[in-house]
Amino acid sequence: MNFLLRISLSAVMGVCHVGANAQIVVWSEDFDGNGGAGSNWGTLNSTIGVQGITPNVFYISDTESGLTAGSCGASGMGDNSLHVGSTTVGDVGAAYDASVLCLPGCLVCDFFPAFCSDVTTNVRSESASFSTVGLSGMTIAFNYMEFGDLANDNAQLWYNEGSGWTLWTDLAKTVCCGGGACTGFVQGQWTSFSLALPAVLENKANVQIGFGWQNNADGTGTDPSFAVDDIFITRISPLPVEWLGAEVLKYEDGAILKWSTASENGSDKFIIERSQDGDFYTEIGQVKAAGNSSSTKHYAFNDLELEEGNYLYRIKQLDFDGAFEYSKDLVLTIMEEDIKLRVYPNPANDRISIECGLSQPEDLQLQVYSVSGKLMKSEGLAGQKGSNHVQIDVSDLSPGVYFVTKRSQSGIHSTRLVIQ
Ligand SMILES: [Ca+2]
Ligand SMILES: [Ca+2]
Ligand SMILES: [Ca+2]
Ligand SMILES: [Ca+2]
């Protein structure tokens, strides 16, 4: 029988440190949410191998307080951890039952029959799943303590990338309070751990991490068992998008926005915003981003049929994690003569107004054609520089699709018209 109740020692309550500001938390778990159940945790005890009648089990509680690295183990500090305790004695911190199977004539077993059953354990405590879509370059970090008995009574770190569990690494045994070896009579010492996430966990919709604990029932084993707290999965935030340039080009009465990126990291989408006063911007469209890219990507967005006036555009680049940044402002001016051909109302039933802009005085021919190419209406006028307006009676046209065409020396413009 080698079961030790652990005694609370004084320890300093700590706060968790994620690291430098450049790190963005992808997922975290401190086992303090949901009334102590662990807000992001999934299955507390999942059997993954041979189990005895009274196996050791994972608990989430403050009987082993989740303290900062370097702290000696303590209980009741108001900070839950996930730890391995005993079925026979219950949750008394990171302390397990390493006992033997009871043999006939075993004196201890006569007095403590509850301890005398097979404690063979092979369980895993599993997080709920979380997403790493669009993310790469991640690191897991947590504080933990582990002793036990070499490979016999041992904790490991696992992951599930979405299709099954993989043993990630066998966590090293930690030193005990004061830096010495664990004897079962000193508290464990909280120790920091960090490890890069393997590429297989990048850009996945359902990722889980887990801690395995297994022990045999050979009567040999030294507390602490295993405890863990303050788990953070973070990523270094490089520039989410490296812009190569953004510009707005005028095409007649429309804007063509073009931009390109040299690289993207976790980039979700581009939101195109427009303003006329420079104070208030409204979203006018979105363009899906590449996500992750290290090659040049080109993007474009058209904003057509603008009224005369000044326009400011900006492109908001949004990351999967909600971070965003704006391009510089892109300025465009639409003048009267840029509005080459505008027909309204459209659809129409009795009259249409045609607006057409000219950069110099020219003779204009305005015509309405059927879809089969038959000329239905024709109006000629001496066009002036700037905007010209003409009304045409279309009440005699049967419902359907037509084309309105403007002809002048400087070119032909055409637009679709629906008669209701
Ligand atoms: Ca905690
Ligand atoms: Ca903690
Ligand atoms: Ca281990
Ligand atoms: Ca053992």
C-alpha cells in the first residue's frame, strides 16, 4: 500500500501568463469554468485500456490547486486543476492508489478492505473539440506535475486531429517541492511545459487534446500522480496579411478596386467599405481571402453605376480570429461625363429617362433595340459637354427585354432595359 494523503503547503496564488503580446490565444482551459467542471473540457475519464475494479480516476477540483510554475503543491487556493486521484479514497489531490491486489492473509487488506482491489488504470481525460481552421504555427503550454513510477504509473499528452487519438508525447516526470526527487512525503512542484503543435493539428475543424494516465497494481508508486492546469494553445501573430498594394481605377461611372498580397496568415476575408464624407463608411461587399498563402494573390472588386461625386474606399482585411486591419483610403471622383449611359426607371412601363455624359459636345443617337436586334425607337440630339437627359416614350413596347444604345463619335454604350 503506498497511498499518501497530501498535505497543503503554503503557496503563492499565481496568474497565468500567456507570454508576449504577439501571441494570440487559440484555445485555453483553466478548469475553473462551469462550477469547476472545466468550461472547455470534454470527457473527464475515457477508458482506453485495461481497468481494474477500483482504478484511479481524473478529477477537476481545488484539492490540487492549479498554481504557477515553481510553486509547491497546495490545496484550497481557489484554483481548480485536472488531476489523478483514487476511487478508493476519493479526490484528495494528485495522489493515487498504487496498491497490490489483495492476497489471502493480507493483514492490511483485512483492516482496509476498500483498498484491496485491482487499481489497474488506463484512462484519458479529453478536452472538448475546438477549431484551428486557418491557423498554423501554434504552441501548447501548461503547468503540470507528474511522478508515479517510471513507465508503469505514468501520464502522457495526447491529441485528436479529428479522426482519432494519437499519443503526442510522454510528459517527463517533474521534481518535487524544493527541486528534489519525489519521495511521497513532499508536495509536487508545478512545472511549465510547452511544445509546438504538429502540422497535423493545423487548419482542422475539430481538434482535441487529452491527458492519459495509466498505472499498474504492483504496490509501487510515489505521489504525486499527475496534475495539470492553465492550458493555453497560442499562435504567434505574424502580420496577418502582407499587402503589395491597393488601388482604385475608374471605368466610366464605376470603380474597380484591385489589391494584392504577398503573403497571408489566417486571413478570412476582405470587406470593402465606401464613404462619401470620409467619416461614415458602409460595407458594400466582401471578397474571400486565401487563408494561408506565401505567394502573390490578386483580388478585385467592382462598384459600378456610381452617381457623380467623390468616393473613398477602404479594404478591411479580417482574420479568422477576428483581428482586422484597413488598407489605405482609395479616392475616386465620378464626374457628370463619366456617367456614359444610365436608364431609369428600369424596369419601366411608360417612359424612360436616359442620362448620358459627354466629355465634349457631340451628336448623340439614342436607340432602343429588341433582343432580336430590331430597332424599336430612335432619338437624335446635339449633346453638350457634361450630362444630357432624354425621355423616351416606351408605352407601346410589349413587355420583355430590350437594349438601349448610345452612339456618338467617342463610342457606343449599351445597357439592358426591361419593359414590364
Ligand atoms: Ca485552474
Ligand atoms: Ca491556475
Ligand atoms: Ca510521463
Ligand atoms: Ca506502480
